[in-house]
Amino acid sequence: MKRYSLQLLPYLYNALEPSISKSTLEFHYDKHHRGYLDNINKIAEEYNLEHEGGIESLFVHADSKLKGGTKDPALWNSVFNNAGQVLNHDFFWNSICAREDSISSAENIDNKLVTAIETAFGSIDQFKQDFVKVGVSQFGSGWIWLVWLPRERKLQIVKTANANSPLLDGMVPLMVCDVWEHAYYLDYQNRRADFLKKVVENHLNWKFVSSRFNSL
């Protein structure tokens, strides 16, 4: 029986302070993220699920099962939600980084990515403002993404609810921010905008975003 492993956090628990506290990161990663992965492994064992691919493949497979009219929607809905949350958290940890690393990566951001951002949003500063605005507008739990639209060949900011992902709609995710309350409530309570501003101003991992963009 295949078991899925938890992706290692790419920095120390205190690396994002003071924007994101050590206690928030410990709780977020060790309780929430790990909990979703544990759920997937329990489901796989209980239902003897055999799937050779990774978490992304399992997530897409669950989505196709639900859209195809599975005889066990409760099972596949649970797989979809937990696999989606693992996948999105994996991506989130890579989308952010320590402030000094964010500054360094911003100084070396790929020129083609800068051009694409300026074409879509006018400037990097305007992109940040738009990203926060979309994040605040997300009702309830969800995720805020910078994506590439292959057909239109442009960047766009999109939001998804709960465990969903824009990859299911043919978009290519470049970065994401978690706006579930567990991502910020210990530090910011209901001030989601303050959390988002801190992230976009101090912790975007432009090296990761550039790498994703260059792989298109």
C-alpha cells in the first residue's frame, strides 16, 4: 500500500517572523498540513486505494471521479479535499520565504516575468495591491493564486475556495497564498488584509515564481 510523505518545510519555523509567528507556522504545518496528509493515508489504507502517482495526480484523479459520476461520492470528495489541501500547502510553502531571501530573489527576478507582470498589471507594485484586493474579496476559506493562462498567454490573479486549484481549469499556478483562517488568525485575528500585505511585501519567493514561469 502506497503511503504519501509530508513535504519538508523549506525553512525554520521562525524564518517568517515577525510577519508569521513561529507558533502559527508550527500549528499550520504540523497540525493542519500534516493532518490532511494523515487523512489521505488513512483513507488509502481503509479503502485499499491503489494509485501510482503523487498527490497532484491523486487530486486530479479524485476530481475526474467526482465529475464522472462515481458510485462513492463521499469517498472521492474526501480524497479530493484532503489531497487538494496537501497539494496547495506544498505549493504555498514554496511560494513564500524569509524576508532576506525574498529581497534577494526580487533583485534577481527574471526579466521576462517582470515584463509579463507589467503587461498584466501595470507594475509589480500594482500586482501586489491587486493580489491583496483579490485575497480580501475571497469569501470564507480559500487560496489566492498568480497563474499563467496558456490560451490567452497572460498572467492573472484568481481565487479558489476550500481545497480547489486552478490547475483543474487548465491554468498553470505560479504562486499561491493561503487565506484559510488557520494561516493567519493567531497573529492577525480577522485582519486578513494585514496578513496579505505582510506576505506580498516581505515574503514572496520570486526565485520560485521565476522558475515556474521559465518552465512554461
